[in-house]
Amino acid sequence: MTPRNCGPHGVAWGGEGVVRKDRRSPYRSDLRSPDWLKVKHRQTVTVHVEACPHLQRTLAHIRELGARAGVALNPSTPPSALEYVLDDLDLVLVMSVNPGFGGQSFIPSAHRKVRELKTLVGARTIDISVDGGVKADLARSLAQDGASILVAGSAVFGAADPAAAVRAIRAAATA
């Protein structure tokens, strides 16, 4: 099991996911509170909507610091929570498990949330990322729903051959 709230670079709290259409892996931080000391040298900073009483101000500050601004939505948080900050966003992270530790099962309602976000985002250039329980068997349907980034932890690092797991997720997402 992965320790709470941490993971190796490239997974969950450390980096942008395993599958990305352009295959880059920028460094990202997910913060449950706006701890600005951690922002330096990050390309994307993702805050949990529930932790930010002034979400628009937080997102603007992240951008002022030169990072991309992202918001994470816990499984029970509706996409409508972002309606008034869409123009301040670069990324939405759909938590498809309850945050805290690796190895949890994917919560199926995340599919609907990704589709609703894709509609809400419209023509804006906002990445939709999914984190939690992502495996190769879900990658294609999540990509079809509108996810542009898939974050996989246990599916990769719990596999006998992590490189093969990454290839399988990529192949499924782009099929």
C-alpha cells in the first residue's frame, strides 16, 4: 500500500500522470491547502476546491507565480463547483477515489463527472485529469469520456513490469 498523501515522482502527488497525449511528464503538486512555499519550481499546482474558501483568488495567485492552476474535485464534489472559475483554470483533477492512500478501487461515478466536466469546459483549453484506481481496463472509456490525463499509481508500481503497465494504459487510452 502507498503511504498516505505521497507517491513517487510521476504518480499522484508528485507528477502529472502516466498517460498524456503528448507523453510529457511535467512536475505537479496537489495541495489540500494553499501552501505557497511548495509552489516554487512546479509547473502545475492543483488545490482541492474544499480547501479554498476563495478559490478564484487562489487560482489567480497560482498563475501569478507562473504555474498552471488546477482544481481537484473529490468524489462527492460536483462539477458545478467550478462554474465561476472556469476561466481561471488550466486543469481539473477528478479524484476517482477518496484521497488518502493508494490501491483503492475506482469509483464508477467518475465517468459521469468527466463527461459533465467536458461539457462544462466547452472549447476552453482545460485538461481533465483522472486520479485513483486508473488501470488499463478503464483507460479507453475515460479517454472517450473526455479525460486528457490519466494518473496511475498502484496499477503501475504494483505491477510485476511497471513499464509494460504504462504501455498497456497508453495503448488502451489511445485505441
